[in-house]
Amino acid sequence: MNRESSESQRRRLPTEPARPKPVGPGSGSSTNTAPIDPAAFDRLVDLALAARLRAHAPYSRFRVGAALLTDDVIFPGCNVENASYSLTLCAERVAAVAAVTAGRLTWQAIAIASAGGVTPCGACRQFLAEFVPDLLIVTVDVDTRRRSTYRLTELLPQAFGRGSLGPHPTPPPSRRSPENR
């Protein structure tokens, strides 16, 4: 099976949620409490498209760019593949880690640019849910420029989170002696 047919098959998996109608800035489900300024929305999409051009995707050739809008800063990210496939980093997580590293934990939206305008993978959904369970997600098809928006809770209902871990017991004291620490 060639890469193009496997890519289009992957996009048509029955587990992927149905696409809502494309919508503009500040829209989404009724839980959207802070509409995004249209100029900031367009800048977010533009930065995701630009980040995609920097992707390191020599194996899949599937380039993805992301841009994460925090309270007042946009953090771009691109996918970075590795010959050891499990070490590949998705664009969404690259952008999210940059924001966390900068101490920016108030996130408004993330734009993701790719062929077909795909939604985040399961690992990225879980990773993003750790910080903002109802994050606004904008997907952009790089060929048609079609935009679609989702809420992370739509893409990852009943996410595993801090509450899933139960009470946090006090860790046991170290068994090592002070001189071996």
C-alpha cells in the first residue's frame, strides 16, 4: 500500500469524529467563554501553517504544524520524526512543551495545519487535556485552507486525568541511607 492511500485510509477511520461545519474565530461549543479576536485567530492559523514548513518528516512525509495561543503569546511547533518511530514528537506536543517551558499555562486555542486538516492523535489529545480539558482546537487543511473547530472534550470524552488517579498517598520514605543518596 502506498503512503497516499494509507494516509487517506487513516483519515477515514470510523473512530474519527464527524467533522463539524467550518466555523470562524471564537466559535465552537457553548463552553467557549472567551472568543478569540479575529486577527489573533488568523495569526494563530498563519503560524501553524508556517511551522508546518519546518517539520522534520523524512519517513512519513506527513508534515504538521501547530500554534498554541496562550494568554498573550503564540508558541509554534512542528512534528519531528525519528528513525525510532516511537520517539517522534507531534507538532501539538512540541508547541505545548514550549509553552510549559516558558511558564505559560493559560491556553486559549491551538491551530493544527496538515494535509486533510487532521485532528490531534490520541496521545496529543491526552497530553493537551492535562492542561486544558476543554481547549479550542482549530484544524486547517493546507490544500484548501478549510478550517474546522472542535473542543478537546469532543475529541477526548472522559479523558484520563488527575481525578482518575484517586487520592494521592504520601510517598514512602527513601530506603537508601543518607551516604548513598
